[in-house]
Amino acid sequence: MERIVGLWRNMSKPEALTLADQIEDWFQHRGWMVLKDWADIIQHKASFLISLGGDGTLLQAAREASSYGIPVLGVNFGRLGFLCEIEREEVFSALDQILNNDFEIQERLMLNALIKRAGQENISHLVLNDVVFSRESREGIITLQANLSGEPTVSYPADGLIVSTPTGSTAYSLSAGGPIISPNVQAILLTPLAAHSLSARPMLVSDEEKIEILLANGEKCLVTFDGRQSIEIFSGQTVLITTAPIKALLIRLGTRSFPQVVREKLRDRWHE
């Protein structure tokens, strides 16, 4: 392992910046190079990246690092923290474990969303969590039609639709009534938002499907990618969603199983 580590910090969290300085000192005492600038991290190809923030910070870090094959360790400074592997008080014991090569790298499915715009350049977004279609406040109900591999499949008259990865199943989709999906499952989830039809149900499809979402009814809707960037699409326009050719790489230490994470984060105490 190259002795280079990158730090990805949530700059709005002072405690994350303080811990970043402590981590930098810890590594430097062990002869490691610590990089904080993204251009330097890419240029020197850091062995791994430490994300200091919440799940949103980790999403950003993992998405950016995926193109360079850099794995990411998530340290939770947020609230729920489904994705982050460790809490802040566990950092240095976790780093010892990593330096002893006692960890594994988990691949997470990502999606590529292609917005087709007649007469204009197409726009492509890489997402780790979800692509969210939502009506704008002044709009009434919209209808989003999902075509699987070119064939009309299901119509969603609703306030919107979430197309998510298994990683994203514990995010917005969960609050909308969607199921929790193990990250080991290679599938894509469609979850309607406030559906206006009893037949408009969540759907789990193969990761090999080409999913085309058509705005079949309604003047326009907003499409948001991992909660960060948004674009308007208009009646008759489509978004093509497919599995991305690259994976997000997350460092796992084996300290918590997926069932344990679900149990802890949802505060389920039925087993006690």
C-alpha cells in the first residue's frame, strides 16, 4: 500500500476539520503523506480517502473517487449515517486496522442518468444514491411512465418517482415507503412519491435493465441527482437510467453487519 492518504472534509462542520488535523498528525508521525486538495489526491493516487462528515459527504467523496479507483472510509458526523462505516470516536482504532491490512473493499452499484433533449446536447450524471423526479410546487399531479428495455411497463400518476440503487434504498426512498435493500443485491428500485393510484407500487428490477422514465403527463418536473444537482425536464422528454460501468468503493472493517446497521439506525429493539 502506498503511504498516501487523502482527506475529504465537510467544511461546514468545525469538529470534522479539527479531527482532520488530528488525523493528519497521526499519519505524519507514521511516515505517511496526507493530502487535502482533490487535485493532489488524484495526481498522487492516494491509497484511500477518508470522508469526514455524514452520508452526504461520503456520497460526494465516493462518487468522485470512483472514477479513479480510490476506496473511501466514511466517518460519521451526521445523524443517521447508514453509509459511514465508523463513528468519530472509532477513527484511530479503525486506522490502525487499515494499516494492518485488516479490511475489505465493498463495491457499490452506481447509476448513469442520461437526459435526452431534442435539439440540445444530452446531459449525463453519475449517481450513487438516486435519481428523483418531482413535481414543482405550482404543478399538479404528474405522470411518469417507466419503460424497461424499450417496453412500456408501469405508469406512475404521483407527486414524483425515485429511482435508486441498493445504497439509495436507505435514503429518500426509505422515507417514501420503499424497501431496504442489502448492498450486495444488484438491482434498481423504483419508488413512487405520493402515488395517486393503488396500482402504482414500488418495483425492483434487474441492474441489467435499461430504464427510461418519460414525463407522460404534466408540463414539467424537476430531476435531482443524489440530492445535489437538478434539471427541469418537460412534457414528452425522457431520462435513460442504466447501471454505470464503474463502482463506488467503500472500505469495510467487518465490525458491523448489514442487519446490525439496520437495527442500530432504525432503533429497532424487538430483539431485546
